[in-house]
Amino acid sequence: MTGLRERKKQRTRDALIVAAHELFVTQGYESTTVDQIAEAVDVSQRTFFRYFTNKEEVALFLQNMVERLYYEAVCARPVAEPPLECLRSTLDDVWDDVGVAVEEITPLDLHLKMCQVIEVTPPLLAAHLRHSLLMEEKLVQEVARRTGVDADRDPRPRVLVAAFTGVMRTAARQWSMRDDTSLETAREVTRDYIAQLGPALASDWGRRH
């Protein structure tokens, strides 16, 4: 059971995340200072830096958490499951659980708005992509482990993960540009794009000659 001190630290961390994301959404990432975030929670700047290295870390905390939860769920899937089906099924299975995990820290609508902020803020998007590349390499190694191949000799794990995560990023960008930014819309857009991965790689697109 989590002790009282740990629960208090977690509440402070979560309050900093919520305050930071509210400020990023309302006034922009680059216009927000660490002092403003700390003041919103009524703590010192020093306290902020006990929990986060900088603004970037607090801005991307939930995104990184979601990616970690997805990776852990992939690792828990049956080994005999085909790689693409594993990645796709994991997404369906963890979607609701990820939503619950996010809501334990911040309102879901605030998280979804923060996702949009990340997409339109170049420094945040670049940082997010850097972290995602590290997570993709972990997925590559997991796919290689599950299929019994060497990812340094067999390109298929990297090709599969690159294609899958590329489609995921494209779906996220398309969703972020819509007026309806609900979680259900995000889920529908993601499902639609993932469903098109196979057909898009097929040789026959049904062109009329």
C-alpha cells in the first residue's frame, strides 16, 4: 500500500501536471514559465524541479506514460500472435485502460487538448518524436524477440514498427485538426487509419485504366 508521504508527493506531481497543461492550452507552451506553473499550485520553483527537469518533461509526461503502457501491453500479448495483429489488438485492448490511467491524473478533455498543443508546437513535437523513436526501438526488439529473428539482420521488425507507428502519428495529426477532439473520435480515426495499413501496402489499389 502506498504510504501517506508517497500519496502526497503524487498529488503534488499530478497538480503540477494539471496546472502546466491548463496553462499550455490557454496561453501556449512557449509563453508559459515554470514560475507560473509553480504559482498555480502554490509551490516554489524548487519544488517544481523536484518532480520535473523542465517544462518539456511536464508537457510530455502523459504522452510518455501512454506509450509506456502500450509497450508493456504488447509485451504481455501471446507470443504466437502474428506481429501486426499483436500491435493492432493491443491498441484496441488498452485504449480504455489508458483513458482511465490518464483520468487518474488529469481530466481527459484537458489531456486531449494538450495532445493538440503538442502537434502544433514545434519544440514539443520534436521532443515527442525523439522519445517515440526510443520507444519504437523497444517495440522493434520485442517484435524480434517474439518472432525469433535478429532485428540487426532481419529488417522486417523495423519495417513493421515504422509502418505501424507512422500510421499512428498520421492518425493523430488528422485527429488534431478536427473540430471534434473527443476520445471516441480519436479512437475512430486511429482505427480507420490502422485498417488501411494492409490495403495501402497492397499492389492493386483498384485504379481505373
